[in-house]
Amino acid sequence: MTREPNIELSSFGVSLKGTPEAGHQVHLAKQDTLENLFQTDLPEMANGLLSHCLKVLKANEASDDFAGNDERAFMLAAIKELAPRDAVERMLAVQMAATHVAMVRAGRWLALADTVEKATAYNSNYTKLARTYTAQMEALRKHRNGGKQTVTVQHVNVEGGGQAIVGNVHNREVAD
């Protein structure tokens, strides 16, 4: 992985070029760019996660030859935005990005379906992927919150002539 002056890097310092058939060239702004992207100290983890991002894409979604379909930068940007905090979140972020790409792909197939049978099959796949993505979001939320869910229900009833305070009220004793 090299830094070449004529290579346009993403806002987070990565450029992916090439094709699955010929191989991918990864250009980095700095040696630890992937580690920073995936929020890990282990280059092996960062390289493995990058490899997983590329493996789940169809050939025309990871190729310079099909720029309009290229999802490589999106996959990495989605992971960067999710800002994984640990190994579980890193792997879940890759899965979520892959599921999202697959869901968009299924949506495209659904939009282009020319028979009822195809539309039914593509709709089923799209729905399953949407549910999977929602489950992944919930898993991430639970992991980040330690499984705790907090619900606050408030009801205020103010009688005529009364006053209400909206917000948190703390009672402090004032010393004379």
C-alpha cells in the first residue's frame, strides 16, 4: 500500500483502484490510515476488514471499469461514519455496509423486474435485507448501550393558575 502524489484520495485518505480480476491497488495517505478508519491498533484486523469489504461486492461494484457502480469508497465511508469502537462494532460495521449495498442492489433489481415472478422474488429479497439491516442497527444500539434501554414517560398536568417548569429540576440547598 503506497502513497502516490497523482492518486486522488478520499476525504479519509484511501483510494482503491483496479478490478477483482486484475487485483486491487490500495493507496493510503499514511501507513496507519486503515487502522484509523477501522479504529484498531492491529494492521491485520484493518487489512482483513478491508478484504471483507471487497469480497462482498459484485465484480462490477468493485471495478474501475464500472465507475457508476463502484461501491468501494461508499463501503469505507459508511464504516468511517459508523465510527466503530471495538472489534464487535468493526465487524458489524462491515456487515451493515455490505447489507446496505445488497439492499440497494436488490432494490435496483426490483425496479427493473419485468415479470410478476421476478418482482415477487426481488421484493422478498429486498424485504429480508431491510429487516436484516434493521436488526443490525438494533444490535449496534444494544451493544453500545450495554443492552440497556431507557424510556422516559412524562405527563404534566397544570391546573388553572398553576405554573409548570419544563426540564430537569435539581433541588440544591443554599447556605446562608
